[in-house]
Amino acid sequence: MKNKITLTIALIIGGIAQAQVGFNTQTPNATLDVVAKSTAGTTPEGLLVPRVDRLKAQTMTGVTTSTMIYVNSIANGSTGGNAANINAVGYYYFDGTVWVKINTGTSPDTNIYNQNGSLTGNRTVNQVGNTLAFTSTATTGTSHFSVDGTTFNVDARNNRIGIGTATPNNILDLGTSAGKKLAIWNSTAGDDFYGFGAAQNVLQLFAGVPTTGNALMTLNKNGRVGVGTVDPQANFHTIGTRRFENTAAGTVATGSVLTATDANGTAEWQAPRSQTVIGNLGGGYNLPFAKSTDMRYTGSSVTLPPGKWMVTVTLLINPGGTLAADDWMFVRSTFSDQNLTTAGQIGIQSADVIRPTLISFQIAGPYTGGQKYNVATGAIQINNTSGGNKTYRYVVGGTEASRTVAGAQLAGVGGSWSENSIVATAIN
């Protein structure tokens, strides 16, 4: 008892004199300086703070901020009120409102703002009614927030997100890998995939595809679309049935044809009709009554789209001059694709003309003036393989004659007589 009284008196006197108190030292270096009495042996040394259970800590009143205690039992009391953080035995300090745990042991708290660390268990951040935001002022780099490298990557400088890449080049970049990329829906087992994918130079569309299934529709870099095929051979290539429905449902009759309804290529199903082209009639050519191998341009022509055409020509035959009873002339006609510009020019039969290749007729005497008109009609088949519209000029000649009759001729052959016409009908 004497020693304890002496120590108390010494503390009081020392505190008054120096405003600092030392235990086992006459030169304290702080308000309270406790020095070990012995640095050897088995004698316990240290500082014991008050040991209380959770109920005691929870029921204390008038506690001063920074007060420290050691909770040695949580068998009573509860994690509520100022004891909301007391969920384990250990050291706590009072922050003016609640007891705050002082983390100790082999895994002390790690501050993620200046240290790396590892989770020791599952964690959940409950935002309650608060927001959680990450901001960046980065001026370099492409990876400013990531999960497992390329699993999820944020390029805050360029406002881009990468999934499967740490260097996103677009607002959302799914990387360079091929195959299924983005699922709109998938089964739990992952074998009923609806979404998008990619292959080299190909955008893929999947619908109800199993794990190893092919895309049902593709858009290739060369502009080709494939439906039912992953290797389209044309701008639009489909395998299987096709259906093109008119604007008004149920208006398509069986046997209808898909017909362009305007110059832009808008098409609808319509009842089939023949495609015809009307030729242009010129001034005609005055064909002499004589034998000749030349074919002469009449000034008339027809311009045909690609494909096969049956071209029907109707001619008025108007003879002139004097023919004896035994005078006759056989006349041939066809089409040339040369650029003839003036009636009477010599033309060569086009290679596009296929059988029948000639329209022919005969004129015979006697004839001594007056009106001895006749009408000739025939058809020629033309196959325009040029890929575009092509103009064919009507030429006549290649005559056979009993003799040359001076002053005799056929006037205005192939010209604009009212009976004349050139009509082409598609036979594709």
C-alpha cells in the first residue's frame, strides 16, 4: 500500500511540475510515457485498457470521444445503437457516436487508394439511396478501369468500353475474336443462342442456334447478304423458300410476276404481261431494182434491253418505174448494231441476230405506174447479251433480180408509212 500511495503522490507532483507523466522514467517524452521496467525475464510488461463485454459498452453514457476499450465478450448486448460495429472480440474506440473497431490480427485493413489488396471473402456494397461514381482525368492510355484485364475495360479518355479488348476503338468494342459475340437471349445451357457474331470480313446473325451452330444470315464485307448460307455468291443469296408479299396482304394471285412499278426498282406482284418495245421509224431508203449484196440503212431502228427478243417488222411495198411481165426482185432485210447515222449507209448484220435472221419478200411485174402497193411482214430474233440497252438499225438489200431496170425502185422501204412498224416482244 505504501508503494502505491507514493507512486500516486509522485504522479501528481510530476504532472503539476512538468505537465507530463512518466512510468519507470524520470524524463517522459509525452503526456504519458510508460517505459518497460525490465527488458529481460518473464515479468509481464504493457498497457491494459479496460476490458468490458458488449452490453457494458452499449450501456455506458457520457463517454468521451477517443476513449478506447477492449470488448472481451459479445455473448450479451446487440449490434445496435452505439454498438452497431461490435460484432467480435477486440479493441474499439469511441468516435463520439459509435464504437469503431480497431482492426488487428494478420489481415489489417488495406486502403485501396494507396495499396493493393485481396478480398478475404465475398463482399457486397449496399448503395442504399446513394450514388457511386468513378471519374478520371487521364490524358493518356486506353485502360483506366478494368476487370480481369480484357474481360471488361474502360477507356475513360476516349469514352469507350472494351469487352474482350484492352484497347477499344469504338464506343462499345467486343474485340477481335470470332464466333458468337453478343447474345440478345440465350438458354441457361447456352445452346439456344439469339444474337450477333463475327468471322473474318463477315457479320453474322444467329437465331435459335445451338452451341456449334452456323449463322442463319450473314452480311459480308463485299456487300453480299446470305440467308441460309454462310457463303453468298451474289449480292443477295438465299437457300430455301422465299416470300415477297405485296403491300396489301392477300392480293397476289398464283402465277403473278414480280414487276418494277417505278424507275427506282420498287416491285410488286402483278398479273404477267408481255414486255414490248416499239421501234423508231425514219425516212426509209429508195431501193433500186437491181441485184446487190449491200445492206442499206433505212433510218429506222429499235433499242432493246438485255435479253432475247422477237422483232416483228411490217413494211409497205411501194414500187416505182416500169417493169415487164418477167421482171422480179427478191429483197432481204435484217438489223445491224453499227452506229449508222444516214439512210443509205451500208450496214453489216449484227451477230446478235439469231434464227430467223432475215425478213424477205418479192416484187414482180408487170408494172407501168399507178398504185400496185403491197405489205410485207416478218420477224427476226435478237439476243442482246451486252448487259445494257443496245440500238439495232434496220437495213434492207441483199437483192436478187431478173435484171437491172433503169428508173425502177421500191420507194421509202422501212420508212414512216402508216402501215409500217417495228415491234419487239421479250421471249426470255
